[in-house]
Amino acid sequence: MVLLFGLVACSSGPYDPPYTATLSTPVTSITLTSTGGITAEDGFGLVFFDQVTVINEDRFGRDLPLENVVVDISSGWGGTYILPERAVKSVDDFREDCEAGEGDEEYRDLCDALLNDPDNDYYELSAEYTAAEEDDEGNAGFRPNYLRGTTNNQGVVEFYLFVDSTPGADTDFGVSMSIPSDYTSMIVSTVALGEK
């Protein structure tokens, strides 16, 4: 009996959710109105934060978050990456350099985009997630279009969507989030400037 108890106590998951569990996400669509700077996979693009929550109704009808449950998240476009929260960090001094007119010429477009909207932030990816690096033979670097996340104690998997490129103007692609019992998605749309 002691051995059995010891085995159960050591089980740390992650766990499969019950078949009644459901998913929700606060962001179901993103519309990109200017795709000029995100046409090529060059490591420069747009970053969006999102999260997905796993809940299950208890016998009293309350929706309870499920901790330590696996959620699969994938991008339907090869130039848009799904990154865990730990892979992305905000960089404040980039804005300061842009405001001072410092920096390399290759960053001018980024500076212009950053300074034109005070709500914009500049992010850097941690070394293992630098998406556009190529090796000496021209092979693409790590481009993670799939994330298997585990919910925290609030039933949430937090992640970033890094849009390095899109299929082009006037196109849509999806970002799917799933557990064995449920599925939800986000649609990413691109619209050329001047269209309604």
C-alpha cells in the first residue's frame, strides 16, 4: 500500500482533460491592414499576445479552470510562429534609440513604425527562437509553427503570435488551439491599405 501511494503522489502530469472540458480565447481574429513590412521571412514582424483557457463545469454548474492540461496550438501559415511567453522580451531602449535618431539604417522602417504609434512596443526573441537566422548552407533557422503548452493554475496557456510574414494581401489563415474534447481558432486576415 505504501508503494502505491508513493507512485500516485509522484504523478505530476500533464494530464488529459475530461471529455467535457472546453477551450476559450479572448482573441478570435486579427486584421493586418498594412503588410508591407511583413512580406518576407526576415525576423522582423508583428507580435501579438494571446492566451487560451481550459475550463470544465463541476457538478454545481460552476466553470472551473483546469491546471496542468496540455493544449496544442498551431499556425496555418509557415511564416507565423507560435512562441511561449518565455521566448519574448520587451526592449525599452530601442524606442529611446529611435527617438534619438540613432541606430543602423536597416532599422529605420522599424523605428518609423514604432514611433508612429505610441502603443507599439519593440520585442526581441530569445536566442533559441530567433526565427530568420540561416546557417552557412542557407537552411532556415528554427521556425516554430506549433506549441504544446501546459495550463497554469488558472487554466491558461499564454503565448505570443509572431507574424514574420503573411501569404500576401487579402488572405486569411488560422491559428488553431485544441484539446482532445474541444477546438477553437483565431483567424488572421490581411487587408491592403485603401480597401474597405
